[in-house]
Amino acid sequence: MDFYVAAIIQALCFGPLVMGLFLSMKIFNIPDITTDGSYTLGAVITAVGLSNGYPLLAVFVLAMFGGALAGCCTALIHTRLRIHALLAGILVMTALYSINLTLLGRSNMPLLGYRDLFTWFDVFAVSDYNTLSVLLVVLAILFLSMSYMLRSDFGIAMRATGDSESMIRAQGVNTARMKVYGLAVSNVLVALSGCLMAQFQGFTDINMGIGIVISGLGAVIIGDTLINFLKARSIPSMLACVLFGVVIFQSILAIALSAGVDANLLKLTTSLLVLIIVALPRVGSFLQLSKR
Amino acid sequence: MLQIQNISKVFNAGKATEVIAVDGVTLQLGAGSHTVVVGANGSGKSTLLNLVAGSTYADRGKVLLRGNEIQGMPDYKRSRWIARVFQNPLAGTAASLSILDNFRMAALRKSPKWIKLGVDSDFKKLVYDQVATLGMALENKLTQPMGTLSGGQRQALTLLMTVMADVDVLLLDEPTAALDPRSAKEVMEIADKIIHENKLTALLVTHNINEALHYGTRLVQMENGKIIRDYDKQEKLTLNHTEVISWFDYY
């Protein structure tokens, strides 16, 4: 049972990440690979901040600021230098590996013994319940903030930028600047996920972001399937579907691991799971076509 | 109002694929005038419109609006004064956004988009009343995504969106090219009404000879990037369909 609670907690730690990917991939239509680097950056800044005794609030602010900077870099390379967003993201992600390593000073750092967000909140006797409560509050705040932002005039302009650039430019919006804001916000959320995950698992590792974009993508695709299935149109319902998607995705991985899948094969399992999620509708259409 | 002075645009300059799209065009559009531009494919009509809108920059020449040079200004800045209806109904509206959200952006054409909820009951009432004037029964579908509407409905709404904020110039780039004849007629009637009611300076590019003869106060023909014919309102009245068709016999 504890294993599944841990899986849910892990899914909630990924909550900000999938909201960020939803913003970059579904709202802006930009495959932002910066995610792998900015997730680790959030965790690295958290490790450096906590180990140096920075106030908890400052640690969160710095981690999110780092994510914003990474997102801005990718967006500026993409919009100013007209380099494809995928390549821009790969360039920033690669650069972030060295930056993360330099900041951390070594390949991993344990964080046990430092006072973090989860040890700060100590109400329930079972520590997992404390962690769960804190994460639910954090996610509720993010959910409400994102819902408000995306429904605001600024958010409508963001959504229109990803939908029809010609339309929104004709309405006086600088789409290049809007993409910078969008990827900055997206990577703020991704870095926040890294920050939360580092505190939850009690260590930061330089490789913890490898393949994280695939895990996030799997959750976003499940969320998108739910959005289409439920015909969800409002922003809050879409965000809720995406958050539900990450819980489903992490639960499936947890079930696979508890069924005896080797932990060393976790990334392979994740990739296969995402492949199945992406391919399933196409296989369905193929079978329907071959019946005709 | 709008002056186009000796404007030129060359694509792929210096390469084997070089195309002189617009070649030293000069055009003065008075306030409230409605100019129709016809010409064969590749004659430079749409490029001329893009040069005015700012989505393409001129290699040479000037564009002046109310006497102020705007040729160095990007399209999103020119949109404060210049509205545009695209050939593709999908380009003028955001499919995933509701009608209300599309109109909200149009209403804020000249204003910053802040993080505040602007689609309130007053705004809904305003859009309801505006959309009802179209007579397309779309006023009860304001929360529907724009993508669920037909091309004609989307073009009609795009036209209405252009006057949500005060603009001086309306550019129409073959607005009926992708529509069936009935929708095309409806859209052109709406466009004509909006141009007259709002006293807009309009520039319409079309391949449709009937539209070219029926609408507008001036008719211009382009060929090889140049203006080769220019008829004012009185001269335009003397033209007929067969005569205008004969302009294209060369092709």
C-alpha cells in the first residue's frame, strides 16, 4: 500500500511538470525539450539552497527563477535566431547539464537532515500524509493560478498564439514575446517539480531529468485523451484532466514495477508505455480500415 | 489616408528563383474609399496587401498612413490602425478559442492584454448584440469553439471582429475564395455594410469579377507586379463582366 501512496506522491510532484508541458506542448504547440534540463536545474538549485541554509521560500523562488531563465533562453533562441524550437530546447538542455553539474559541484547530493517543505509541515503521525497534504495544497494553488491566468486576457492571447499566429498578430500581439512568456512560465513549473521531487526523495542527482519529458508527455497524452473523451472545453477541466493523467501514468508504472518489472528497466517501461498510449488510437484506426 | 509610394518587393533576390512580386507600385487611397484589386495569379495583389499589412517588408518605397511612415513597423503594431481579413477562414480566427475569446482579443486590438478576466457579463452582452446583427443565429453560440463553425460563419465573424476596436483601414485578401457562392455573397454584403457604416478605407483583392464590379469605388488591375489599369467610380460603372474578363485573355 505504501508503495502506491509513494507513487501517488510522486505523481503529485510531477503535477507542476505536466501543467508546464501542457502549456508548452498543447497550448503553444512547442515540443520543449528544455524540460529535461530545467527539471534538474530546479532540483540542483534546491540542493544548493538547502545545503547552504537558504530560507525555504528563497529556495523555491530561486528554483523557479532558474526555470524561467532556461525557458526564456530556449524561446529567445527559437524566436530571435529562428532556430527550430526542438533544436533550441536540445541546445539549452545540453548547456544546462554543465551548468547543473557546476552548480551542484558533484553528480549527486543527499538532502536528508535538511529542513525542507515536507519536514516543515508536521501535523499527521504518518509522514506520507503530511507530504500528501502539502502537495495537494501546492497543486491546488497552482491549479487555481493557472486556471485564472489562462482564462485572463493574457492567457487568451497565449492560447491564441499557439492556435493561430496570423489571427493574434492581427489583434496586436507580439507572438515572439508571447512565446518567451509561455516557455518561461512552462519551465517555472517544470523547475518547481524538480524542486519538489528533490525534497520528496531526499537527494538531487545530475541525471534525474533524463527522459522526464517523456514521462510528462505520457501524462499529457493521457490527459488529452480524457479531455477529448469528456469533451472538456473549460480551462479548469482541461487542467484537471492533465493532472489526472499524471496520476494514471504513475499508477500504471507503479503497477508494472510491483508486478516484477526490473527497476533498471524503468525508462524502457516508461518509453514503451508512452509508445502504447500514442500508438493505440492509430492501431484502432488501422484495424477499422483493414476491416473495410 | 493610405499612401503607397513606389513600393517594390523581390523574393529570392539574386537567385535563380528570383521573383519581382511588386514593382514600383504607387497608390493613394482616400479616407472612406473602397478599392478593388484584380489580377491573375502571381500578379502581386496579395503581396501588395501583405506589404500594407506589414507581414512582408518592402525592399523599396514607402507606406504612409495619415502621413506617417509605417513601412518599418511589424504587422502586430500596424494592427492598431489596419485590420485584415484573410483568404483562409481558419487564419483569421483561433479555432480552439470560443467566439467570445476571439472577440475579446479583437476588442483589445489596441490595448495591452493583462492578467485579468475581461470576458464579463457586459462584454458578453456587447458581443451578443454585435453578433446578432449578422442574422446568422450565432449569438447563442458564443461559448462554442470557433472551429465548430463553417468557413462562411468564421469569415463573417472575422469581419465583425475587425470593427471591435476603431481601425482606419480594412484589408480583404480574397475573403470569399474558400466559400460557397451563397456564403460568399453573405460575407461580401456584410463586408460592404461594415465598410460603409464604419467609414473604413478598404482594399479588396479578389479573383471574382462580379465582386470586383459590384463592390468598391475604384477598380485596379495588377500585372507582373505593376498597376496597369486604374478606374475611378464613374469609369468603373461603364465596365461590364465581359470586358473585365477580356483583361485576362493574355493568360
